[in-house]
Amino acid sequence: MTIYCDESGGVGAGVIVVAAISLPGTMADELLTRIRDVIGLRGELKGSRITMAERAFVIELLARTGARTIVVQALTRDLAAAAASGKPPSDLAIYAHLLEHVVDAWLPETGGCVELVIDDGRYDARLNSMVRDDVQRALGQWGKASLADSRRSAGVQFADVLANSFFQMATGSDRAPRLETLMAPFLENGAIRHLTIKAIN
């Protein structure tokens, strides 16, 4: 099973969100081609660049094809409140912890054979490699962690749309009420699981 991960937000934004999506077989590329044809997309599919109607089309299409997603988020105010120092951990520490939590949440459902594909655009090459190695340690013998350029990975682009959607919900953007309405049935039927981390030990 291949799981694609992307993130949205940061310590400065008050929340970091990681979305990890699995699609049946090799469907990611086929779906992205379909979306490009329908909405006239040129370039990378990014949650920050599409309209609400286009976002709804993407989410509904993913759900129709059996995609499943785990979204993990952490609010920096919660992490600061739980820390002895009264300050949140670093952006890197939070991001790495969220990815580890993704591994913990997904592994029981994968049958012990998983490839976790992580967007390589958040940090520089050295830090991205550190994150990948940390995730590989979390996976152990049960899978492989790799980095991917989101421009060349349809699955990572879908993860971006989901991460951006939950980021907007967490930060109370103007789109938040409509996004909550959009996501509600998929949260209810389990196609999307939404987890919030309150502390990092």
C-alpha cells in the first residue's frame, strides 16, 4: 500500500496539519488526469490555488474512488500549554512527530507492507532527509519511507489539497464553514479520520 503525505501550516501559523492519503492501485495518476481535463488545470494541483467548487470536485472524486485519508494536526497553543517550558516545540519536531503519528495510525490497516511517500518541499535537502530517516525508523521492517517532488507525484498533490483544507478549517478561514460541510460525510463514514495531537513527549 502506498500512502502519500503532505502538510500545511507551521508554528508561525498556529497549526501544522499532515494529510496522509491512500488510493486504490495506480489510480492517483488517472484521477489527476481526469481533474486536469475537467477543470482545465495547468501545473500543480495545490489546495491554495483552487476554487471552492474545484476543491469539492476533487474531494468528492477521491471519495467516490475509495480513497482513504488520515489527517493529523497539532495546534501550537496546545503543545505550548503541555510543555514544561511553556513554549511549543520547533516546526521540525512537530512535523516529524505528526508523521510518526501517521505511521502509528496507518500501520495496523496496511497489513505490514507500506510505502510512505513524503513531500520533499518543506525543508532543505538535509532536513528533509532527516525527516525521511525518522519516518523510516518508525516504519521499521514494515515499510519504506521516501521523498517525492510534489510536482511529479499525483498522490502528494491530493494530500496537499486535503492538508490545506483542514488547515483552513483549523485557522477559521472564510471557507471554513463550507469546508466543514464538505468534509462532514467523509468524516462520518470513516473515509477521512481526523486526529489532533495535544502534546509531544
